[in-house]
Amino acid sequence: MKKFDLASADARSQKGQFAKRVSILEAAADVFCREGFSGASIDEIAVEAGVSRQTIYNHYREKETLFMAVIQDIMDRVNGVLFSILATFPENADNLEEDLAAFAVRLNKNCNCNQDAKFIQKLISTEGNRYPHLFQFWREQGPGKTDRALAALFARLAHAAPLDIDDFDLAARQFIALIKADLQMGGLFGEAPSEAELQDSARKAVRTFLRAYGRPAVQTLA
Amino acid sequence: MKKFDLASADARSQKGQFAKRVSILEAAADVFCREGFSGASIDEIAVEAGVSRQTIYNHYREKETLFMAVIQDIMDRVNGVLFSILATFPENADNLEEDLAAFAVRLNKNCNCNQDAKFIQKLISTEGNRYPHLFQFWREQGPGKTDRALAALFARLAHAAPLDIDDFDLAARQFIALIKADLQMGGLFGEAPSEAELQDSARKAVRTFLRAYGRPAVQTLA
DNA sequence: GTCAAATTAGACAGCATTGTCTAAATCGTC
DNA sequence: GACGATTTAGACAATGCTGTCTAATTTGAC
């Protein structure tokens, strides 16, 4: 919310049609997310974007086009962030618990407690039935790909770390489930968790994960 | 969807204002869930309930009253089912994995893949911000209470079973997270999982849970 | 069968919204 | 400063929705 306001204030003061497009997309995301597709009015979006209604109709032919554009825009952004974070998955066992917990914090912060991520999650549940093809795509490109990618990363890690995993896909899904366990309740509209809570929650999740999947560490023999 | 249709068909053929109230509540639930609060029209609800629009206004003064009644109705039902299932939590360690998995299946089937449960989850995310007090209530009476109740049940079980749990609340949250791990993606609008999938998923979740929290079973000494 | 209560269909006002149109104002660029 | 493109404010028709009203019909109980 505040993020969008600030951003659109920026855009409002900037020049050029590009800035207006951005401003509209952000305001639209905000309003669609608050009110749902039918509840959102173009006028409201226009006001929040600091733009006239007609401008919106100039850029996006109709309400549905705008909606699609918003979804597409945010999906791209979320996916980009997601895969940049997957790239930081630990590769060795030097500080396994530490590294996995830090990774979990990054994942939660940027892909679960994120404004964009909340938006997608919410819109999936509200308008998912209305636009099956769009969300089919999201399902395959987003969570679907995440699970498989994470499974591969665990497989790689298992070479370097004392992990006893026989089903990497399952382990990946369970890892994700565990690190989200404490965030579920706050859900989509609660207050965002603090940094400390994120750290603590991730640490506990990883600890449980490693108790289930970690082989007893090889004791230093010498 | 089909469930509601059948139910309202029943109600339509029955007599009495009670049957009409039920029929209206069910149709309203269906339409609110499909369309959201603003997207749902009273006319649509009336048609689906097999009832005239005016009758709806007779029973529930306005749209918002009807909405509240629907939520309240479903919340009661969901909570009832939920606590009846919590009552079936295993008490001893005779068949721990088996019993926990069966419990997980019951929980998933009746509290996660349920029509009512989906409804509440969806409405929480769409209208949660609009009616904070209502959903504050849900949050405390629903998931909040579930977590604590389940924590107590694990504490009781730990007396009889070889479980190494130091934070029962955490374990309860993680148990719930794990048994939902495979259902997350299908999410709110995908096809319902088959019985076999439910069994399999629950079994794997419980296995991981017990690998994390189960002490190595005491070998029969004699 | 009678009578009161509940239900129905339909008309209706009031309002919000979408999307179009136009004429004026503003912007970016040269 | 001039000119073409963009933006703006506002009016506008069409539509759909809520909630009220009424008059006719059906239902349930006696």
C-alpha cells in the first residue's frame, strides 16, 4: 500500500508516457488487490495513479486488458526475483543450518511476504476461475517450476552435504511447507512479520528439516 | 458447486421458510465464493436458490447482512467438523505412523479440501480486509484454536509415544504445514485430490514428521 | 374452505460503473 | 516559440445493481 503510494507519487512527478504506464499499473495492482476485479473501479485507479480516466483507456483498451497487463507485469517481476533467489541456494555443507536458514529467510521475505507475491496469491484465489489459462501458466511457471528447481538444488546439495533424501521433489515441497508454516496464519492481510520473526521461524523450520533429512554429521576423525 | 446445486434442489422441493433460508444460504455461499462480494448479485443468488429476490430481502435485510449470515453459518459448520476431528487424534503409540496418517487424511479431507473450508479460505483472502472483526474472530476460533488444541494433543501423545518434542506449538504448526504440503499447489481451484493421493501424501508427511520428532523406537527388550 | 402469513413477479428510483466522445490544456521536441 | 502528440476534465448513453413498493398468488394451519 504505502509502497504503491510512494511509487505512484514518484511516477506522478515524473514525465513521459512510460512513467504513466508504470503509475497506472501500480495503482491498478493496488486497487484490484484491495477490491477484486469487479469491485475495482477505473475511476478509483485513475485517482490513485494521479492520471485521468481517459488516459487509462488510451493505454489499455478496457478494464480486462488492464487487469491482464497488471497480472502479467507482476508475474514477470515475481518470477524474476524468485529465480534470482533460487540461485543463492547453498552449495556445500560448511554451514548447512545457517545457510539454509538464510536462504529460507530470503525466500520468505521476497516470495511470500512480498507485496507482489501477496498480490498474485490473492488474485489467484479470487480470479483464478475466471482466467484459467493465465493462472495455468502461473502455476506451471511459478510454484511448479520452483518445486522442481528446488528439488534439483537439493539433489546437488546432497552430494556435498550429509543429507539422506530419497525423494527430492517431496523434500523440496516439504521444505517450502515448513518454512511457510509460521507465516500461514498471518496470511494475506495480517501484519508483516518482523525480521527477527522471519529469522527465528526459518531457523526452526530448517532445524526440523535437517532432523528429518540430515544424516548424523560425520565426526571429525582426527 | 454440484453439492450446492443438489442441496438447493432439495430445498426448492421442500416446503417451509426454514428450507428457503437454507436454500438461500447455500446459493449465496456458492455465488459469493465464485464472484466475490461485489461481483455477486442478489438476482443471481435468487435464481440459484430457486427463490424470488424479494424473499431474500425479507429474510436478510440487505446484501451485507446476507453475507455475514453466510460466513457465520459456514464458520460454525467448519469449526464443528474441525473439533470433531481433533477428537480423533491418536492417544497411544501402538500404530503411530498409521494412526497419525489416518488423522492427517481426515483433517485434510474435511478441513482443507472441503467445500466449506475452501469457501472460508477464499473469502478470508478476498473480504478479510473489509470485515476485520469477523475474520479476527475466525482467526482466533479457527486456525488459532486448532494450533493450540493440536499442540495439547501432541503433548498428551508424547507421554505415550516415543516423541522428542520440546516445543509442542511449533510441532503442531509444522505437522499441519507438512500434511498440507502437497495440497498447496492444487490450491483453491484445482481439481480435488483423489483418495489415494490423500493417503499417500499424508503418509509421506507423517513419515517426515516422525523422522524429525520421533525418538528411535524402544526395542522390545525381551 | 378460510384466513393470515409468506412468497412471487414486476415495476421502479437511485446510484455506480463502463466505455465513448469532444474540446481544451499541456507536454516534448525541434 | 511552434507544432504534433498526449493528456485532461467533463458530459454522455448504456447497462447493471441495490433496495423498495405493490398487487397478485401461494402456502400452512385451523
